[in-house]
Amino acid sequence: MTDNELLLAISNMLVPIKDDIQDMKVEIKDLKNEAKDIKIRVKKIELTQETMVLPRLNTIEACYT
């Protein structure tokens, strides 16, 4: 087997690996976007608890004590 044939064989073996890496990059990008969306939603929940829920709970607690 010549050097060129060996290089061609190695190149052919690397093509599926390269495709898998590209697929993983897309999936990672999607996961990063989902994580970003989750962070935004959690922040909104935290703000709602802080500005609406906790003050009302404190009022309810004050009425009972």
C-alpha cells in the first residue's frame, strides 16, 4: 500500500468522526440556548418571589402574630 493510499484510507475513516463532531457542536449550541432560557426564567421566578410573594407572606405572618 502506498503512502497516498494510506492517507486516503485514514481520511475516509476520519469523515464520520468529523460529522459526529459537527453534530455535537450543534447539540451543544442548542443546550447552551436552552440553559440561557432557563436562567432567564429562574431569574423571573426569583424576582416574582422577592417582589410579590414574600411581602404578602410577611403580611399574612404579621396578621397571625
